[in-house]
Amino acid sequence: MTCGEVQELIDDYVDGALTGPELHEVELHIASCAACREEERQLRALIARASALPREKAPPRDLWPGIAARLGEHGDARARWSGTRRVLFSRPMGLAAAAAVALALLSVLVGRPTGQATPPSPTGSIETVSTKGTPAPVLAAETDYVRATGQLMDALSARRSGLSPETVKAVDDNLKTIDDALRQIRVALDKDPGNRQLTKMLASTHQKKLDLLLRLLKLTSQI
Amino acid sequence: MKTMTSMMVLALAVAPASLRAQQKLDEKRSAARDGVVEIESAAGSIHVIGWNRAEVTVTGTLGPGAEGLEISGGSHRTQISVETDRNPHGVNADLEIHVPAGSRIEINSFAATIAVSEVTGAVTAEGVNSSISVAGGSKEVSAQTVNGTVDVSGATGRVHAESVNGAVTVKGVKGSIEASTTNGRLVVTGGTLEHVGLETVSGPIRFEGDLTKAASIEAQTVSGNVDLVLPATISADFSLTTFSGDIQSDFGGAARRPNKHTSQKELEFTTGDGDAKVEVQTLSGAIVIKKRP
């Protein structure tokens, strides 16, 4: 079994869904291949992190359906690519890590304890979220967005080497543009808390950042 | 034969590197007039041209890093891919692909320049470091890139055009448009439109087209300016909102603050019977509505 074939099966392997000769072949390969062993280790670690997050019902906000749908699209893309055996681009990591990150993201969004509206630890490029006069539902939604984008930024950072320097610069410039815009909207919201149009603009700008990161993650997973 | 799978991999693996540096392509397959053609190539250029024949042809060259061309599938789904065993940077393949005009086209690339013309079926094109242009009467277009321009013209159905770091230009569409960019320029001109959704973060937005009677335009940007040039006779409800920008309208009315506690400015008015709906929101960008004679 080649590394590419193992990449196709590693999600099922980690999930314990492989049986018979496939399971045996994957185990043999992983035992003798440091790269695949490392990927298995990373995948298990990500899933463990996701599993450790609290699980409660999804927050009833507009944020969730869009993200869930996009995760669904991501899953479709994964199935499409893994369904073909053709090697278009070499894929050193396959899509397993991306799937695990999606799982972690899913867990973060589904599992945020209700009523918690504290600013998140900055894992992305967002430094903080405003709390001054911001209604709790808005703050909670923004907390979710920041956490989600932080997770995606972490996942993407592992794939940056697959992008050309000019693409990396373009992505960084645009993320900065989006973060600047988010700050401007927050300043306006501080002056006019509860303004529905500003809230809508804040959500759509966060969504734009999420879309960008999801798209990059999806496309770079094919490298 | 109902199901025919043909596969061909140009046997380049054993060829010396000097020969692999430039390989001419000249391939042909029969194809249904309304089938699917999937194209995958890492970098270089992809030019897809619709024609009136029931066949797919591939010409062009495989350059450095392109290990081979694979054509697979049957007449209702033709899959064309350039194989490479390395990172797409440094790979080059220039493909000219003729397809039956009614085909549905799906293109996936990392850094190829993508051009589609004279295809009337649906076109989906996606890239990272790619510029994408789709011209002709495609009934549905979805074009998305991260770093590059997107140009769509002459489509006759739904258009989804998106770039993160590049200008998006849509011309002469008859149908509906969803277009967005982060800091590029977003321009829609001509055509007859039922729904238009335009969104940027800092890039300017310009719309100059015709609308169906009950059409809707929604434009949103944080700091870009919005220019809408609309028919003087338009019948529409307008709702224009900005927080620190200015609002100007040839259709009259003056922006006002909804209350003294906000810097938000609004301008709402109706022309004619208010059939269409025009909604614009900015944070700091200016909104300018002009009449087109």
C-alpha cells in the first residue's frame, strides 16, 4: 500500500472503521512509514482535542446554518477528491487534517456552553472582541466566529508552504483588510450598540473571513 | 458501447527530462453534446472553447513538471487532468480544449489562467492563484479565485463571481448575479437583471445595468464607495444607509439621521410604483445614485 492509498483510508482507520485486509495493510504501512505515522498521530491529537470540548445544543443564531453548510461543502469536496485515485497534485497531508479541523470547528460551534460570552483567547489574527455595550447574543456570535476563524487559521498555517509567496502575501493583506474592517464596525457598534444593520455587517464580514479561510483550506488540501 | 471508459496516459515517465520539458498534445474523444467535462490542471493555462461537434479535443503543450495527460470517462463525462507528482509551483501546462457547446464544464486549478468561451452549458471554475474569464451564453456560471481577477460576460442565468484579491467584472448578464471581493473593484455593467447581490470589504462597487420590473439590488461594503447608475425611469423602493459616509442621489431626497444618538444616515424613497428594491449599506464608504438617461 502506498502513502497515497493510506491517506485515502486514514480517516476510517483512525475512526476504527477499517476491517480485514485493508486494516492489516494500513497497519503494516503505518508501522514502516514515519510520515504516515506522524499524520496518524496529528489526526488522533486533533480528534482528541475536539472530543474534549463540551457538547451542548447548537446556539440558535444565524451563524450556525451557514457554517454547517460550508462544512458540508468541505465534506463534499473531500469525498470528491478522495473518490478518485488519480494523482493530480501531490498531497503530503491529504485531507485528514482538514477533516479533523472541521470536526474540531464543528465541536467548538456546537459545544460552546450557553450563556458564556467571554472574549476568546486570540488564536487568529483578531486580537479581541469588543465588550463595551455589545449585546450578549452579538458578543456570543462574534466569539464563535473568532474561535472558528482561529481554528481555521491554525489549520491553514500548516499549509502555507504550499502557497506561492505572492499568494501568501495576498491572503495576509486581505485578512488584514478584513480585520481592519471588523475593528471599524466594532467602533461603530460601540457608539450605537444594538444597531441591526451594523450587526448584520459585522456578521457578514466575519463570514467573509470564514469563507476565505475555508476556501483556502479546501483548495490547499489538494496540493 | 453504452459505457465506454477510455484512458490514456501519455507515457512520459520513461522519457528523458529534456523531452518532458515540452510535449505537444493532440487528443480527441467523442462526447455527448450535453455531457460533463471535468478539467484539472495545476498551473499554466486552460482555454476551453465550445463548438458544434460531439467531441472533445485537447491540444497544447505539457511543460516542465507536467508528467502526463490523462483523459478518462465515457461520452457523458469526460475527465481531463494533467498529472504532476510535485508541488504545483513550477509546473506548466498550456491546454486548449474544444468541447461540445452544451457541455457542463468543471475546472479546478491551482495557478492556471482559465478562459472559457462559447460554452452554453453551466461553467464552474475554481482556482487559488488563477485569473478566470468566462465569455458567452453560459446558462450558469460559478467562478471563484483567491488571487486573481474574475471576468464574466454574456451569461444567461445565475452568475456567482468571487475573488478575494482581485477585481470582479460582470458584463451583459441576463439573469441574476452574486458577486464579491475583499479589496478588489467590483463592477457590473449591462445586461438585464432580476437579482443582484454585491459585496466587498474595502473595494469599490459600481453597477450600471438594467433591471427587470421586480428586481432587487443589494450592495454592501464596509469602506468601499458604491456607485449605482440606474435608468431614469426606474420604479423602485430605495433604502440607502451609511454610518460615516455620504449619500448623494440624482433621484432626490436628503439623507437624515434616524435619531440624534447615532451618526447613521439614511435615505429612503420610492420612484414610480416601487416595483424593484434597491438596498445599499456602507460603514464609511460613500453612496452615489445616478440617473442614466
